[in-house]
Amino acid sequence: MKNLTLAKSYLGKAQKRLKILDMLLEEDDYSDVVREAQEITIFVQECGL
């Protein structure tokens, strides 16, 4: 897998998790909000953005 393809994949995963955050916040599920936000941060770092 090429680096650009991998970066696009990670960015797509981060964008999907951003959508999930709103739903989790509405449900007052703060521990999962933190967990998902950490995952987003990791994916974005791995993209090199």
C-alpha cells in the first residue's frame, strides 16, 4: 500500500469518527467522546497532517 493511499484511508476514518462524536455528545456519553477524539488525533497524526 502506498503512503498516499494509507494517508487517505486514515483521513477517511478520522472524518467518520468526527460524525460519531455529535451523536455521542447528544447521548451524554462523554467517555466514548474522549476515546473517539483520541482515535481521531491518532489517525490525523498518522496522516502527517
